[in-house]
Amino acid sequence: MNTVEQFEHLIASCRDLFAKKLQDYGPAWRIMRPVSLTDQIFIKACRIRSLEIQKEALIDDTIQSEFVGIVNYGVIALIQLELGYSETPDITQEKALELYDKHITQTKELMYAKNHDYNEAWRGMRISSYTDLILMKINRTKQIEENEGKTIVSEGLDANYMDMINYSLFALIKLTYGE
């Protein structure tokens, strides 16, 4: 499989889990403010880093499942940036999937463009580097949130969430298909 096929396969897997959880819980995440989603991604990235360092887990969730969580929470964050949060789950499951597809498509198109320009340099990186980059992006995101979304020369919140999603997908490719 080439990069596009691997990327598409893993996106489909992430979307499938999102759709199943949507059936179980509905769009309950609509009440979450973007800062809470940033914190949720932070928790997942910290757990990945902890597992990378400690090499031992006391609960069954794998590093792969945590990266999938970052992908899906990242897409949810992009949806919340677009719609704003709600006091109640106010969209249908169909609308949630439509928005998921819209944002994951924008995110993967960004990756395809960057991948072309960087000539698949990500394949030479270690998975632990993706973890550290995600944690750095989280810190950037938190700072932008503290600045009420304002930046002087930097990309905005959406670009940081997209990068976190793409780093997670790179890690998932390496974990699923090997080096």
C-alpha cells in the first residue's frame, strides 16, 4: 500500500469508531468547548508518552487506540470551532458524520500537500517524535486559547488540530504497517 492508501484505510477505521460511538452516545460531545477538547487530546498524548517511557500499561487501551482518540477528538475540535459549542447535543448523527467527513477531508488534503513538499520525510521519524510534536502543538493551542484565538504571525487553532490529527495518522501508519 502507498501512503494515500494507508492514510485512507486508517481514516476509515477512525471514522468507523466515531460512527459507532455516535450510535452509542449520540453527539454528546457538542457540549464541549474547544479548550476541553484540547485538554482531552492532552490527556491522550500524555498517556502515549507515559507508555512509550514506562513500557507498561495497567489498563488495556493501546497506544494505537490513543492515537485514534486524538484523531477523532481533533476532528470534533474542528467541528466545534466551526459551529461553536452547544448547551445540548443539537445535531443529528447524519450531520455529525457529514461534518466529520468535511473536516477529515480538509485535514488529509493538507497532509497530501505537505507530504508532496516534504517527500515523505515523516517516514524517517520515530513514533515518539510524533508524540512530542503533538504535545508541543497542544501547548501552542493552549497559548492561542489563552490569547482568545488571536495570533500575530502564527497559524490558528484549526491548523494545530489538523497537525495533531496528521501526526497521529502518521504514527498509526507506522504502528500498523511498520517502517
